[in-house]
Amino acid sequence: MSNTTERLKVEEYDDLVRDTKSLAVINTNLSAYNKAKERADAAQRERDELRNATREINNIKCEMHEIKDLLTQLVNKEN
């Protein structure tokens, strides 16, 4: 049994080949792969930025709640 993998061209698709061992279809267009990878990375960065902004907002809300509680305590002491 041979360990070499043969790839066959997929009809009507210039950038696709089929791995005869795993039967996977592989896109051989490196430029398209790199563009897709860049889009995925950019989308991940956007999700990370949104997640960080949400955390920051939640921290500010907690701090505002603490300030409100302290002000309420201060006003109640004066009465």
C-alpha cells in the first residue's frame, strides 16, 4: 500500500482538486485562500473589539452603580 496521495482535477473548476485518499475536495487557489483568511481575521478582530467594548461598558456601569450607592449613603447620613 502506497503512502503517496494522488490529486485529480475536478471537472469544470480550475482551482479544485480531489484527494484520492481522503476524497476531500481541495481549493488550490492560494490567493483566494489568503483573502478568505484575511476576511476571517478581520471579522475576529471586530468581534474582539466589540467584546472588549462591551466589557468596558459593563465595568463603567458597575462603577456608576457603586458611585450611586455611595452618594445615596452620603445623602442618607446628612438627613
